[in-house]
Amino acid sequence: MPTACIECSAHYIDLADDRRFVCDIAELDNQAKDKGVLIVSGASSVPGLSSAVVERYQNQFSTIESINLAIAPGNKAERGLATVEAILSYTGHPLNVFKEGRWQDVYGWMDSKVNDFGGFVGKRLLANVDVPNLELFASRYDVTQQVSFQAGLELPILHKTMVRMAYLSKIGLVKN
């Protein structure tokens, strides 16, 4: 779709949050500029909104050692088919992340931990998710140690079920 938009001199903005799609759209930048059009991907919570927050505060630090982000939607939040398919595509599979000052693999929907968001949200379990921020933030903000992004489900039983599914996928008992 973005290539077609460039060819017909139309601007393109999407809400995609698929890591490869968002990170690789930069390959079309020169073509878009030659046609005088804007090509934007990731104009959603990731990386759009999350990078706006980091952009706002980055100048308050001489160096950025780590950026740790999380999202924990309520149980009533709509999750479309594309979102569910995307989550299941990396559940239990390796994700390359910048951790401990180097690139290494972690596993989708694993490394579960508790985070206290305070207020009416309270404590939520979080686990690794695959988002463009993991790749984009390390270099854009010259992070020295770690970029992480985790998500959690409101109901602990759902979250723990996802973690168990990830483990079954990781050890090869679940293929698809």
C-alpha cells in the first residue's frame, strides 16, 4: 500500500505496529521525498505515542541508560483480529532486544513480572511483547543499556494462560 501511494503521489499514514513493517518503511523514504509525499507508519500507541513521550523528556538527561515501557489495557478494551494474530505470532518465539548493553533474544509473552501502576490500575502482570520501539529506540535515543516493552492483561488468569502458552510454544509443543 505505501508503494502504491508513492506511485500516485498520495500521502500515506497508517496505524501499523508490526515491528518489521514499521521499521522497514524507512526504505521508502527517498522515493517518497522524490514524489513530494509523506510516508508514515506506526502512528499509534507504538511507536507513535510512546516516542512522543520520550522525545518530550529526552533532553532532561545527559545519557539515557534504559527505556522501559509497558501497556496494560483493561479487560473490556477491544482487541481486533489483527492484534490477536500479531500477539500469537510471536508468543513463545525469540524477540531480539537491546538488553545489558547488547542485542540478545528474549521470548514473547515470557519473563512475566509484576508492575505497580498505582492509582486505580494497581498491580498488573507484564510480559515481553514485540513492538517497533524495541528496535527503533536503541539507536534513536542512543540508549546504553536496555530498551524493553511489556504488556499485561487485566485478569491474572488470562495473563498466566498466555505465559503458559508461550512456554509451550518455546519448547515446541505448540507449533502454530
